[in-house]
Amino acid sequence: VTFQPRAIASHRKRASRVARVALADGLVEINEVAEIGDFATAQSLFWKVAPDIPRAKRRMLFNTVIKVCANAGEHELAEEWYCRLKGDGLVPNKETFGKLMEA
């Protein structure tokens, strides 16, 4: 097997492009308001985009709402959204717990 840096670079570019397209389905907008702690807008966006988010991205969606709660200093809301994540049958990950700790 020979090392082919161009093939790896090409694969990384493609993977990055795919990731950006995948995030374009509402997660980018929610993340932008999460950065500034705008919970009302994030929650509204959640209900708007949630039906179209594929199962593989749903934990990321919930984690982003937990992030907005953390950035807004709303620890009780973060706990509520954690319960919703679990209620949706999703398994929390290290990002979930990290955001809960920030809240």
C-alpha cells in the first residue's frame, strides 16, 4: 500500500463539504443563536426544523438547544431539554454532558 496524500486531501475536502451541507438543514441557524444565548429563537427554530432532521443528527440538534440554555444561564431549561433528548430515545454523549456542566 502506498501513501497517497492527494487522495486523502480530496477525501477530507469532500467530507467537509458533506458536513456543511448536512448542517445546513437548520442546525447552523440554531447554533448561531445558541452562541449568543437566544433561547426563544433557538426553541422556535427547533420546532421548525426538528421534523426534517434525520435521526443521525437529532442528538446534535438537542445538544445545540442545551448549548443555548447553557449560554443563557438557564440550567433548569438545560435539564428539561436533556430529559427531552432522552425521551426521544437518544443516548447522551460527552458533548451533551459538557453542555450540561456549562449550564
